[in-house]
Amino acid sequence: MDLSWTTATTALVTAFTISKVLKFVSGLKAVDYLPGLRVPFQPLSLLGAVVPERSWNPGLIFVWTWRHTRNIYRRFGNDTVSVVPFFSGAPTLYTQSMEVTKQVVTAGHKTGVFGKTDDMSRAFLFWGPSIVVVEQDQWRKHRRIAAPAFNNDIYKLVWNATQKVYADMIECERWAEKATIDVPRVQSLTFKFTLIIIATCGFGLPFSWAEPPSHDGQMSIQQCLEIITVNNLFAIAAPKWAWKLPLPWVRRTRQAFDTMRAFMNSHVQARREAINSSAGADTAKDVLSLFVRASEDDGGKMHLDDNELIGNIFALLFAGHETTAHTLAATLGFLSLYPSMQEEIVEQIREVTKGRENGEITFDDYGKLDKALAAFYEGVRMFPSGVFLIREAKEDTVLNLSGMGEDPKMLPVKKGRGRYGWRPLQPTVFL
């Protein structure tokens, strides 16, 4: 009996090992043996993300965390490298080459050769299809609905709302009464700041600094979004029974998702009733109104079902405020390190607003404040909100990996086999 169990176990281990060896060899062939990392888990796989970062497990955003210490492009002497896992995940290409990026993003998008991967879109698809994750033919419909909301009128509204929220923040926090202000974590301010702006301008929701977006006095929408951001991987990969585990963080995660969905549903319903009762007189041009009107267009080309409606609202709330919040935080951080740059920007603002009561800055001043704009550009370059984009081959194709003036180095790519990530150029010293 013992011998049988030993034999069976040995056979299973042997079969498992052979399968992983074959998987690894297949992965090497898929990237045409391009030099790169050989690791247990693909960094973007579930195991690659949840297992702590080590030298043998790069982690989810290793292209960023390793950019100075173990930069993979310098290490392998190439602008395009491979990552081939031998235990879990798919073979992947990472590139910092603009030439390869153009083939994948620009040309690949137009021809349909490369597109977004289904598994990497699940974070947004969890709420429903949206302008962020739908395929090209559906994307055009979503864009036609949303595009009218993005114009000079909305930009001016954002400008004015930003000034109002800033003044509201100063008053509510009582900062005008203090000589110095201690801010342990600036992101807690920038996340709230941008969320209130997009809630008021993008969705017409009347929130203030003292009364941030919430639902029935429960968890604030800012708290919900922060929890959802941290625990997105759990929401995507966890089975239904895992949501019922009696763990504090699971209960809090479930509460955040439930509160967010209830918040969106309640405001969609309220806007739908307002639009239907106005009998065509409603002239609101905010994003929420445009999407709700589209959902009411039964049988029309612009019709959105409830899943698409909620998906778009979440995507714009989530992506619209988080990226801006990170850019604000990075820029403010750098300006605090370089007070001379602060003084240059302040001096330019004083020059532009000279002679005005209270030094008011208007929307028309935007084009004159090039130093402030340059600071934000540098902040987002040094610390981009996203460190890579991901695309997958939708049909058999070939990538030219050669640089300018080099002999062509062609890499055959099979449909669904290649995934490509790239990141911005190496950060330089902030000047």
C-alpha cells in the first residue's frame, strides 16, 4: 500500500515537473528566445502580485521599483526584453523602445492587430463595460456619448470649481489660522480634492470639503475608492465564497464595493427621474447626464444598458480622479524639495495677476502660467500614475525589434501569445 502511494506521488510530481518544463520551453519559443528574466511567476499574474517581491519574484511594478537598482533594459543591453515564467503566467515582452511602442499602440490599434487583454481589464469589467475597456467598435459609441462633455465650458467649470474647493479646504481645515501646517500624507488631501471636483463637474453632485461624497452617511466614496484600489486583485480573482470570510479586511472590502455600487445606482436613478420629468427641457451637459440619456435611448445607436452605464460612471470616477491626485501629490512633493522653483512659479503668478483684487487667477490666465504647467509635466514624468500599458496580439503578426539604422530583427508573434508592457523613459533629476 505504501509503495503504491509512493509510486503515485512520484508519478504525479514527475508529470507536474515535465508539464512545467514543457511550459517553460514553449514560453521561450513564444518570445523567440529573446533575453530577459526567467522567473516562477509572471509579474502580472495573481501569484506574481501577491507573493512578496524578491530577487526571484520581481513584483507587479518591477519596471518602476527596479528602475535604478536592477534596470532590466541595462541589464540585458536591449530596449526590448522578455519575461518567461516557468510556473504561472504567460510569456511577456517589456519594451522602452518608442519604435516598438508605435507598432503596438498606434499601428496595432488602427489595424486591430493589438488590443487590450481581457484579464487585465477585469478590474473595470467588474463594474461593467466602459469607455476604458471596450473593444474598438464599441469604444466609438461610448466616446461619441462622452465627448460632448469635454469642452471649454467644462474646462472653465473645472477651473472655477478647483478654486472653490481649494478655498473650502483652507477654511474647513483652518489652515489660514496656522503659521505652519503638518501634512503626514499629501495623497489623503489630493485624493479628496480631485474626487470632489470630478463629482461636482463631471456628475453634477453637490459636494463640499466638509461634506465629501458618501452614501447614506456610511463609508465615504473616497474611502471606498482607496479600498477598491488596494483590493482590486481580490475582487477580480476571489471566488464568491471568499467574500463571506469572517475577516475584518474582507468585510471592509465588501462594504466598500457595496457602498460604491449603491452610491452609483442611487445617483443614476435620481438623474434618470430628473431627465424623464423634464420632457426634453433638461440641458445638463455633464458626463452623468449624457450617459443616462444614452441609457434611455431604447433601440437607438447610442443606447447603453445598465451594466455599461454603471461601468462608465465607475471608470470615470476611478480613473478620472486617481491619476490627477497622484500627479498633484508628486508635483507638490517636488516643489517642497525645491523652494527656489516654488518662488519662480509664485513670481510668475504675481506678474500675471498684478493689479487684481486678491490676486485672482482666471481661466484665461492658463496659457500664461507656463512655469506652473511645466512643473506638473515634470511631476507626471518623474512619477507617472501608470508605469506600463498592456496589449495582446489579436492575430498572428511580426514585430520589428531593431533600432534606428539597425538591420531588421523580426519577432514572430502568435495570436493571444504575446503581451507587451512598456513604461516611460528613465526619470532624470528634477530641475
